[in-house]
Amino acid sequence: MDDKYDASTFIATLNERIRPKSMPRCPICGGNQYTTPIQVATIPVGASLKGLSVGQTAPCAMVVCTKCGHVDCFAIGILGLLPKDDTKGGQNGQVDAND
Ligand SMILES: [Zn+2]
């Protein structure tokens, strides 16, 4: 897999994963038009509740409401869009919400 983030691959993968549903209306303004930046974002993550230092991050693709700017983030590791080396344990470790 190429190391370069591809927004069109993200959109195709997201549409495939949520099928037969589609993006719901924006929870803030009710709009139904979206765009996605060509860049990927990262959200700092950490185990301490006393504060986070920038260290590990969760790479996320964004879907942005074109009416109000509300941003939804999708973890691209879950969508299988990270290079294989970046998904090894620890770097982007996660605990299932169902645990
Ligand atoms: Zn909106």
C-alpha cells in the first residue's frame, strides 16, 4: 500500500463499509452535502486523564459538512487504509468499546 493518503480511496471505502446506508444528515445543521480534505488528520491519544502530550495519534479522515463545517472523523486504521507497518500492536493500539 502506498504511504500517501488518498481521499478518494477513503470515500470509496467508507461508502462500501456503511452500505446500504449513506451519510446521515449533519447532526448540527441538518445539511446533507459533505466534502473531505485531501489531507489526513491526527487526534492525539493517551492513557492518562491528567493531560495528553503529543505522542501517539489516531490517524483520521474527515468528512466536513459544507453548510456548517461540522467535522466527522473516521479512524483510517479501522478502514484498512494504513500501511501495514503502522497497524502493528502498540502504535495504534485500541480497545474495543464492547470489552
Ligand atoms: Zn452541518
